[in-house]
Amino acid sequence: MGDSGQLNLRPLALPGSLDDLVGLVGADLDAIVTMLTDRASQTLLLSMRQRRQLRCELWNRLVDSVNDVVAALDVENR
């Protein structure tokens, strides 16, 4: 995400067997976050601060979910 210098965004951390997918998954997550943030901003008339907070929260929760599930699958398959 382009705002990573200003926001505390967690990194996408896929295991080595899926390392080649980090860019693709990251781009997809970014697209999802952007669509949801844009729609919420238009619908709810969010301020720039609220928009940045929402974007950061969405990104971090989605990344945490992907990281947790993929890490668990990696451990199960060892």
C-alpha cells in the first residue's frame, strides 16, 4: 500500500512455499481495501483522518487473517 510510510501497516508474511504469491496477494488485498475505503468514504463522508484509519484497520485485519490461516496450513502440512 502506498501510504505505508505514514501508517502502521503490517506486512503480508506468507511461508516460503507461497513466497512467489506475496505480490499478487498483496495487490488483491490492496484492491479490496481501496474499494471498501472508497465506498465507505463516499457513503459516510469520512474525513481524511477517518479514511486513513479505516484503510489501515482494514489492511491490518485482512493481512492478519491471511497470515494466520496460511501459517496454520503450513504448520499442518509439515
